[in-house]
Amino acid sequence: MTQVFGKVRNTAFVKLYANASSRRPVQLRPAPAGLGSPYGSKGVQILGRKVWRVADIRTANADGLEPFPHHDPFSPPAMAEVIVDALISSADLSARLSSPTAPLVFDCTTFLRPRPEGGFTIETGRRLYDERGHIPGAVLLDLQADLSDPASKLRFTAPRPDALARAFADKGIGDDSDVVLYCDGDIWWATRVWWLLWSIGFDRAAVLDGGQKKWMAEGRPLEKAARTYPPASLTARPRPEAFVDKQGVLAALDDSKAVVVNCLRPEQHDGSSPVHYGRPGHIAGSLNVPAAGLFNPDNTFKSPAELAKIFEAVDARDGRRVVAYCGGGIAATGDAFALKAVLGHRDVTVYDNSLQEWATDPSLPMATGSR
């Protein structure tokens, strides 16, 4: 399960495939010197057809990778992409923790508790981190306090890119860091942090597939000692397409080439749940792909084929713009991550403030029912 991006600075997770949907590996061999490419001679040649630099790709094309010129006149061009693993298995993480190149590991656990009188209470994973323990070496992140805009009246609003880069750098993430993100419970707390990193151009993060639930079920070790990493230097390379505001949602609703996806559970989508964000139901015209339905019982993501089928049911296929939303921009990143990082869709964005903004504005259309 993988991600496809134009900027790849990490070789630890890099694999190449002939086709992103089939995941069929291709042969690799050193690229010939003197290609006359702006990337120089470091790279790989894919069956002699197209050459890409893996070690340090720099391209302004955010939708895909820029190929080297075609150098084999006897073979037709091959479709090939550099794939960076956005998911890491518990077995792979366990092996890497004992290696000299161990990644930085972050516990992103957060809980959003509905209050009887309405509204929600944010609870960090501090108690579980301290009392039950965490993956060895992991540092706890406080999503609201550390990685959200303090000036916003809404929960979890993404900070400006430069402020976000400083916040991550304060936690120890630098330009050359390898990062693994996990959480206890719903995986979308980890995908939210992954999406924040991706939004500032950081491509070296992976989400632990199955999270702490699977890690513990396999009997892997935990520790209770609180951890920190020394501050680092992280350069923001903003991807403004990562997030959209309410005007962007309205535009997508009027765009026949776009689909707006509600990532909340069906009972919240149809308005039958007592838990809502100001008005029950969903953004009028949006379709429901619950983030909770993207996972297996062991908390791992479903296979790419299963995920593709789920999204194809609402015509959220590659080539269409997908706007994902939820209550506060968290569960939406579960769907966005699956589309972007697992399936390789190019045009995916998250409505950051989601229903906590939309549902409290009576001028914005809401609907109940399954459609």
C-alpha cells in the first residue's frame, strides 16, 4: 500500500512498480551516465524505457513524477511511477526500531468525546501513553495544542505552513528524518498528522498499518518512559492543494468533474444520530464513504482493490477531484490518505474545518437522508 508523489527525498521506503494499480514490480538497473538530465546521472532505468531519479527527485509537477527523456527507440514507453510506502507494517517497524536508521516514531492518539449537553471534549492520549505504555521510543503529539492554529475558534484547524513546519521541527522532525505515525484506536488521528506533513511538502512519513491495536495484539513490546527528540530544522514546501475552504466546497458541488465525500458514519450522514455539529445530516450533494469502513477488523487498511471498489461506488475515481470532509477534518484524512497514498489518486483535498464550520452557518446547504 503506497503513495505516489513528485517529490521524493527518502530512499528507505522507495519501490518502483510498472503500474500503480497492479503493483507489479519492474526491473531496476543503474541509469547510464551522461543523460543530459537536470537531475544528473544518479537514478535507475526502468526496462530501458524511462528513467527517473529516485534518490532526490525535484519537480514542480505536484500531480506526478517528471520522467527523464525516452532513451530506448526500440521499446515503447512504459508507464512507471516512483512509489513511496505510506504504510509500514508492524513487523517492518519492529525490525527498523533496532536498526541504526530507526525512524522517529510519534504517538498521535487523540479522543474526541461527545458531551451530553452537546459539543465535544478533546482528550489527548497522555493517560494511555503514560499508564499503559507506547511503542518504544515514541513521542506523544498533542494534535490540538501542538499542531493546530491557536488563533482559530474551531478545533484542529491547520496552522499556516511556516508555523506548522516550526511546530514539527520543535518535535524533532527535520528535512532528512524518517517518520512513523501511529495511534491507539481510530487510525485517522495518525493520517491527520500525515496529511499535515504532506501539506508542507514532507514526504518521508509513514502510518503504522493497524496502529497500536495490532502492535499490542501481536505481543510486541511497549514502554512507559516519556520520550522527546531534539529540535530539528524543517523546511516548509507548501502544497496549497492539500486543504480547501467552504468556498472550495461550494465550487466542487457545482463541478461535474468533482465529488464531495462525507467521511462520517452513515447515521451521522443521514442525520439519525444524536451526535452532530450544529445541524444534523450532511452537506447537500455530498456522498457518504465512512472512514470507518476502510479498515479490516485488525485496524489495517483494506486492500487497494477493496478500497478502489468502495470509492468507485460513489464515482470517486482518479481523474475526478475529490473533496473529503467530516466533522473537523480528522476522519476526512482517512479517506484522503486512502485515495492519495494507497490508491495514488492525484486530485484529493480535505475541507479542513468541515461540518463544525459548515453546519453552524445557516446559509450553507445541509441535507438529511442517505443521499
